[in-house]
Amino acid sequence: MNDLYTLQPSQIVLYGTSWCGDCRRARQIFAQMNIPYLDIDIDSDRQAEAFIKQINRGNRSVPTIVFPDGSTLTEPDNLSLSNKLNHYRQLA
């Protein structure tokens, strides 16, 4: 998959875990807004975990969301994520 481990994916990529409450909350926002994304579990993908640590200065912070424009959001609150997804939807 060429959308992984890059800051310029062709679609939104959410790097998270199954047990993370913030990740579940972010997934709910994606679902409510009907925005497609690729969901990668860094607990089962060590290369994804290393990529996230690289983005977040050594921290294993999730969710980390990478957008096609090269921007990222790390552990966003509901408003920040909703605003970014609305902006993304307008560009798509």
C-alpha cells in the first residue's frame, strides 16, 4: 500500500490502536461525517508505529491522522478534527 508511511497519501490515514479512547472518538467523527479513511493499527504494524514516532518526535501518540495535503493532526479534539474534515471535504 503506497498510502502508508508517507506524509502525502492519496487518502486520509488514521494511525491508532483498538484500545485508545481518543482513536474510537475520532473514528466516530469520521463515521458521522461520512468521510472515508484508511485505519491502521500501530499495535499490529511496527513500521506504522515507527512512522508515527518519527512524525511525533519520538512519541507514540495516537490518533495521528495524515491528510493528502501533507498536514497531520495528533490527538485532535472533536472541534479541531471536525473543522479539518470540513475543510478537506470542501477541497475534495
